Amino acid sequence: MSNIDLKALVSQMTLQEKVDQLFQLTGNFFLSAQADITGPMGFFGLDEESLKSIGTVLGSGGAEKIIEIQKKHLSEDRNKIPMVFMRDIIHGCRTVYPMPLAMGSSFDTELMEECSYMAAREASVSGTQVTFTPMVDISRDARWGRIMESCGEDPYLNSVMGAAQVKGFQGDDISKPDRVATCVKHLAAYGAGEAGRDYNNVEVSERALREFYFPPYKACVDAGTKMVMPSFNSLNGIPPIANKWLLKNVLRDEWGFNGVIISDWNAVGELINQGLADGYKECARLSFEAGCDIEMMSPAYHKHLAELIGEGKILEEELDAAVLRFLEFKEELGLFDDPYHGADPIKEKELALCPEHREIAYRAACESAVLLKNDGVLPFSKDVKRIALIGPFADTGAIKGAWAGSGRDDECVTVREGIERLLPNAQIVTAVGCSATIGDNDTSGFDEAIKAAKDADAVVICIGEPQNYSGEGCSRTDLHLTGVQEELAKAVSAANKNSAVLLFNGRPLVLTDIVDNVNAILEMWMPGTEGGSAAASLLFGDVNPCGKLCVSFPKSVGQCPIYYNYFNTGKPKKKKDGEYESFTSNYLDCGNLPLFFFGEGLSYTDFVYESMTIDKNVLDENGEINVSVRVRNAGERDGKEVVQLYIRDLISEAVRPVQELIGFKKVFLKAGESGTVTFRITEPQLRYYNFNCECVSEKGDFTVSVGYANHMKLTDKFTLE
Ligand code: GLC
């Protein structure tokens, strides 16, 4: 730590210098060749002089560039305050691991932490000091493109995976040259936008916010995240950036967050579009009063905060407090001692895509893959002589997903390359067959694809959704496979029964129309740099799939939003799902249940849940119940199983989910081996928010189960007294 007196530093800054310390701009403003007074500079009301006191830079990456910007800044800033460099390192910096929705399906917090630490190492040497991660927006609607950035629909899973990311990126000292600070986002309920449309309005009761949407953000605050980013959407009528209740009452007062709050890109300025402000001056007042410290890429604070203070509408002490909070953050990053925080062009080159990092990315791609269907064709024999790779994802590196940092498609191992490396003596024929472009109905490639399939010993149908169809601003109303991929999959499967679908996608897709026409479906998501290597290992049995879905796959987009922890209605169906039942809660044209469930995932072996014993059937508020689950690997292959523990509160003051995940453990069992997994249940895990938004547990009966969703393997009961 430096011995700088930060309070004294604030006291010697001019009013405008303090204001501009809270202004974040992209790096191009500081690379003189790109700064354009008449363009963005003019729009932001900036000049060369005011650029000298800007507090933070967004989005730039690369040690040399960041060192150049910081060096120039420190030579010009009267106060010699280092800028802090922030960036979206969501699932890798240069070595890209699977997107968060895939990592969520690994159900592996240690792996999540390991991947985050890898990303931190690469990010820090490349000059990034803060990452806008983890994103923990509960996502129940696959129409929303940013579902790919979350760990899916469950509060508990998003909470533990979010905390693992905070720990992996930050470690226990963010000033270390291999660590970066984190910023949890987007507070709050950004994934609940009406109609699954990005940035759309969110109307969620306070009870539902506290029950389902808040827990992952709070878990990241409790894990020590240093920053919080409010979300773009309006929340019950008030956009979070101007929502005092959310940012002050809940985040600061209830959760005890004392870090830095940063707006999303131009979110302060968007209050004009949202009808809360008639201009930037009102934007500045509303956001600063609500508690937003830093304004990202909009000029409201820069242009009007000093004026508002002069008019007595904002207290200068409030500004000083925000500036001091930010300087203390910079001090904690060690920037006053080392303004470059370990940025090093040589190490940057050494670490990027190094074998150790590729190995981590490979393991993550293996662990997050989910085997959705297998009628026995998988794993393929490694003795096959001729392999046909069909489809638009057969030989492409465009499998890194959105928000992939500095990752590049041409650095991703393709399916073809992965299989060639694994089986160098096999003959591999590739036939794209069709594109994955929305609306492209060209089937002229089918004949070649079908011929290749017929001539092959094994066929891999590599289809999915282009990586630029998910991510920010990428909502969809139709979740089927794009183009004529469905037709291709059916035709190729019919041509050769020894075929399997390999799926690459950034969101749950509607697979209803092909699921009965194909023999196997292996979900690879957007697996990143080592996606092709992992696919080969999984397809040919070197690795046994163990992923479980962290998000439901609907039968139809009309079911969205759809999730496992739903409330029973007063008119539940009694008939089989899909059979219409009058005067019950169901659809005329579709079942209620998803095609594939949260927590679902097959293996090449067979896990038998032999027993579940609980040491007592009564729990008092200070006690605990210990649950032991005996699982046997009854197959012929070693494998991992994610044992998931669910509870259900049978009678309560408010409706309660039909199942709630409260724990999971991944266990490795050799073929024929049995193992016991234990869980502890205590009263706080049974609490929920009642009608008055009090966090309470209620005495009464609960069920405890292992399995997933509507496929529980073993269930028992206990009573809270
Ligand atoms: C984007 C995203 C946010 C990201 C920020 C900076 O609009 O909403 O998640 O961190 O801008 O890139």
C-alpha cells in the first residue's frame, strides 16, 4: 500500500477534477491519433485539458497500449492519479473457456474458480485491472440473448458460481499482478425482461426479487466483489441506475456493500429515453442521488455535476465521498505504487494460449458438455476408418461464443482438427450441407452431405446457432435450429444410423422437431478455444460426459419463460404431459414440461441411486440434518455424477417452488464402484420471503430429494419444528 493521504488528495482537487475522476471513457479517446474533437469528444463536451483528469478507461486491452495510455496520462494529470482499466473478461481473455451458461452446466465451482484465475492471469498482464464479471442475472427465458452470460435459471447455482468467479479473479489481494477486481452485474433482474427482449421492462414483485433474483448478486457481494453494475432495464418502473431503494436501501444498507457502483454503457443518459429526465442535467442528478458513483460513456456527470453542486442540488461532500471511495479502490489495486498493475507485453505473449491454459480450457469444455440423448451410438469406436463431419459447425473456429475477450476464431480447435488429432489414421470427410443463417433455405449441399454420411462408418452432425446470434441485443422469437439445419439433421441421420448430433449454441434451443429423428445429442454450447478437442474426446469416449443442464430446454418457445422451480397452480394437470386436460393449467397444443430439464444430463455409464438416509426426521432451528446418498456406478465406464439435493416446503404462507436446489456434489466413481455423498441441511436453507418480504422459515413438513426436476430418484421427509 502507498502512503498517500487520499483524503488530502481529494481536498486539493478542483471540483471539475473530482467530477471527471468519476467518468469512464473508452481507450480510443486517449490514443491521440483517434481522439476527434469534432466527433465523440465534442459530443461528450471534452477537450484535451479535461481528458487529463478522467478516472477510468473502458474496454482497452493489450499491455503496450495500456502502458502507453497510463504513462501519457500520468505525465499530464496534475494530481498524478492513475486511471483504472476495466474490461469484459467474461469467459477468458485470450484463452477462451466455455461461456458461463456452459460453465453453469459443469456444476463445478472449483473448475469455475480455476478458469477465472486463468483469465485473471492473462487479463492482468495485458493491462486489465477490473473485469465486468460475474454476470449472475437469473435467466429463465431462452429468447433473451444474454442468457449465455449467466449460469442459468437457478438462484443457488448462480450464487455459488458467481462467488467462485469473484474468488478466482480476485484471490485475496487484488493488488497482486495475477489478479483483477470483479464487478458483479447487472443489478437487478435484467434477465426477466418482458417477452425475452433485451433491455425491456421488468415488473417483478419485491418478494420475487428477494426470493429468486437478488441471492446471486448478494452472494457475490458477500464473496467480496469490488464493484456493482446496475442494469439497463427499468425495474418496477424505476431504472436501477436511478433507483435509490435498490442501490442505497438494499445494496448499501441491507447488504453492506461499500465498493464502487458503475453505470452500464450510457445507462445514465438513457434515462432520457426512459422518460425520467428531460436532459443530461436531470440524468446526472437522478443517478448520482441514487448512488451511482461512476458514469460509463455518457456525459451527464461531466457536463452537469459541478453545476448541480453549485446550485446546492447535490452536496459536494457526497461527491467527495464517491471520489474517495474510488481512490481507495485504486489504492487497494495498488495503482499508486504500480500504475500498470503488472502489465507486461512479454508475459502477455507467454501466457496467451499457453499449454497450461489450453489444458484448463479443454477440461472446462469437457466438463460443461451435456449428453442430452444417446440411444447407444455414443461413444463411437476409435477403430472407425471413415468419419463424416456434416454441418456448418464441422470445421469452424466460430465456437468461442459472445463476450470472448481477445479470443479469436482462428485460435479455436475445430471439430475436424480435434478428431484429426485424436484419430490421425482415420479418413475424415467434411460436408457443410447448409448454413446456420436465419432464413437461408438453401439445401443444395444436402446431396453431398448425405453421400458423405452413407459412405462413412461414423457421422457427426455439427449444427447449432451462430455465436453472434446470442449475447447482448440478440433476442430471438424462434428458438428452432436456424436455416434448414433440422432438415439436414433428419436427412443425414436417416442416411446413416451410426450418427450423432453435436450442438453448438449460446442459448437453449427448441429441439422438439429433431429429437426423435436423431440417435444422440451432445450439447457443446459455445466451448471456446479447445472446443474441438473436447468434442473429439467426448465423441470417442476418452472422456465420459458429466454435464447437467443449468437451464431448461423448452418444447416450444411459447412455453417461455420456463423453469424447474415453478409454483404449482390450483389446477395442476393429472394427465400425462402433452395430453390436453380441460380446466387445468396447460396448453391446447403443447405440454407444460420442457423437452430437457434443469439438472438433466446423461453419461456413458449408469449411475444407480441406491439409498438416501437422513439422520433425523425432525430439525429444530439450531439443529442440522445430515443426508447420505449412496450412488453406484453400475456401468462399464468410469464417470462423474453430479448428485443434486432438492427440498420442497409442503405447506407455507406463500406459494413455494415444487423443487429447490440447495446443494450439489460431483463424484467420480470407477466402473462398478459405489460411493456415498453427504449433505447438511440447516434451518437457514429453508427460509424464504413471505408475503411481507420477511425472510423466514416456517415450521412444518419438507421433502428432501436427489435426482433432478421431475425425475427425482429418492425422496424422504423431515419436519422443521
Ligand atoms: C455493455 C453491457 C455490460 C458491459 C458494458 C461494458 O453494454 O451491458 O454488461 O459490461 O457494456 O462493455
